[in-house]
Amino acid sequence: MIGVGALRIETAGNAVVTDLGRSRGPAMGLATGGASDQYSARVANILVANGDSEPLIEVTVFDLSFVAEVDLLIAVTGAPMTLLVDDVERSMWEPVSIGAGQRVTLTEMAAGLHTYVAVHGSFDVPLLLGSCAPDAAVGFGARVQPGDRLEVRTAIGPVVNPYFDMSLFNLGVLTPYFGDDAVVKVTDGPDEDEFAGTAGRLFQGPYTVTAKSNHIGLRMTGRLPVRTSTTEVLSRGVPIGAVEVPPGDELVVLHRGRGVTAGYPVLAVVTPVSLDDLGQVRPGQRVCFRHITVEHAAQDVQEWHLRLQQLRRRVATIYSALGLAEPLGIERNFRTAEGTAQGEEHRALQRL
């Protein structure tokens, strides 16, 4: 598809174009990758009437600014930042109309680690196995750099309230908590029995995330469980969220950039919903693990998908009232998104 215009990047400290990840990747030996906070990424796309899995910008810690070459509809979610449009502050977690020539600046990330910028119509970018998610191991994808032009597929004129130019978009989005400590839910891992007598240490005190953490996994210090078995653990497939206890003085929690195999004992597995919370934890923050049953984790997954489905319907209602449902392709995009979400929910429940 030929783009109708572009975003012209002016400053970008650490940003990439990504999506929800490469679901076919593990079968081909590639990491899943994708947005570290999948909830925030999905919400950003829903707010601009995209399908959930469309490419968007993931900003990590540092500022981002760009100029719109055409009229755009954007949404910014995730870690709290100051969002400015031509130096006028606007709100995150709702759609924002941007006129051609206007400058958008994201600055001063106050907490969390990743902020997401979605644009209606999304970007024309290269794909690998159906995903634009970067994978450094195979040299695919790259950071967004000053001077880059990200081609957008669709321009959309200003979307405003005809009365007093007030926001139309009090959509009741449930925003994540970006506090000092993160509470991460886990279910039992396949090797729990190898930590007899000390497995409970995982839930007794906070762990501190170290500076060696990245998108592959988080390394944490604290009072570690001790493996009592001396048998060798062969390399095998490991899930995203595996809590591993390798030799040494750190706990490792694998995240979305993890390799598909590993050879350390897996004490627990982070639930699909808590992976989003973990994706926003910075080095130096503390993490407290909380054990839940598989049944409880499955209920969380179902509620998570229901919350997104309800948001799609609220967004569709507002855009329909403005006569924009057809121009924005809401019926097509959201019908596809809900069908995809049902399959993803099924796969997440199977992994539990």
C-alpha cells in the first residue's frame, strides 16, 4: 500500500516501530518479541480505530518528537509522559487530532518504561513472518532515528467536538498503575519440586531489578530459592514469563525477547496479564511475586480480553455518532480484531 504522507522524526532517544509480536516466530526458532506492554499497545490502536496488532511506535524512556506531514489521528498510551502538540499539552489515553505541519512532542517520562504512539491507518513498514517487531538476533528492524520518515497509510481530518472544542473521548479507559513496586502474579512452574523447602522464598520478599535487564529478560536480586536437585536440566522450550533460577546470585524472568529454549530450572511462570506490568518495570524498581492458581490466571485473561472488547464498542459508538465509522473502517478493523483476540485468548488459556 502506498502511503499518503509521513511522520517526520525530529528527535528519538530510543524508539522502535513494533506490533504485538511474531506469533509464528517460535515455530521457526525466532523470538516472539513485540510490545513489552501489550495492553497499552492494544489500547493505543483501539483508540484510533486500528486493529489491535497494527504497527505503532514504542518509546523507551527518552523523548520523542515528530512533525505530521498530513492530518492524523493519534493516541498515546503506556508510561506517563507529557504530550505536547505545538507546545499545547494534550491528554494521553484518548484520541488526539493532529493537523498537517503540527509538531508532537513526548517528554519527561515520569514512571514506567514504555510509551506507545498509534496512528490511524498505521505505517507502511517491512514485515518478517507477518510482524514488524524488531529482532536483533537476525538483524531485522531498527531504532527510529532523527530524520526518518514513517509512511502512514491514511490521513484523517480533525476529529473534534463541535461544541466548545472539548474532548469527546472520555472513554473510561482503565489505565495501569505505574507505582514504585510491581506486584507480579505467577503460576507454578514445571520444576517447582526441585526447590523443596525454599520455593516459598519467591513470595516472601521483594526482588530488585538490575541494570542488566532488557527485553530478553529481567534479572533480579533478592533472597533466592535454592535448587536441591543435582540432575542436569536439558535445553527445552520455555514460555514467555518463565522464572528461572540459574547458578549465581540473580533470578531471571524471561520476557518477550527470550529465546525459545533454555536449560535452567523454571520455578514459576508469570501470567499473561502480569507480563504487561513486568514490561513497565525499570532497573532499580522492586518486584513482589504473588502465587495464583491456573484457574485464577485464566479468569484474569478472560477479563483482560473482555475489557478490551468493551473499549472497542465504546470507541465504535462515538465514531459512529460522528459519522466516521465508515471512513475509519471501524466495522472491518474491530471485527477482525475481535476474531483475532478470541484466538489469542484461546492460546493464552492453553499455555496456562
